[in-house]
Amino acid sequence: MSLYTVQKLLYQLNRDAGVRKRFDADRAALLDEYDLSGEERAAIEGGDVGLLYVMGVNGQILMHYAALLGQPWDVYINAMREGVRKHGPVRAGLYSMLKDRHPPSGTSKGRR
């Protein structure tokens, strides 16, 4: 039940052909080996890239998972946007910091 566990699983799916075979052959058995919340498990089982993004999954890992699912680039990008619209802002990880950033005093937004 952690972002680390979700990302570890997705990383292994992206890098290990044996894990991918197990994911295709018996997804439930593979996912049983990971300590996932119901929401995390459902997002992975359903290929919900938008929800995984909102959970805070790293974009590099998520991009490869989307490709593994057969999602073209534009579908992947739209899934992340739809995830934020449907589930709210990114909850954890690197991308969660972006919503709270403010430019340094005396600079315009987006410029330093």
C-alpha cells in the first residue's frame, strides 16, 4: 500500500519479460504478491493510467506501462489529464510538488 510498491511492480513489468508473462497469464496471482490497496490494484488491473498518475507514479515508469498496454502517446497524455479531472490533483511523488510551487519573489510566474 505504497507508491513505492506500485512503482516497483510497474518497473518490473516494464523490465522483466517473465513478470510480463505472468501478468498476462495470471494477473491476479502476480498482484497477490504485492501489498497493494484495493484502489491501487484496481488501477493496475484496469490499466487506469490517469488514476496511477494521480497516485503519483513516476512519468517514466507510467509511460512504459501505458506502452505495454498498447496506448499511443496521445492516449497516454489524455489519460493523465482525465485522471486529474476525475480524481483530483496528484497526491504523492514528484508531481505533487508542482501544484504548491510559487515563483521566487520579484520574478514572473514560470521564470527565474
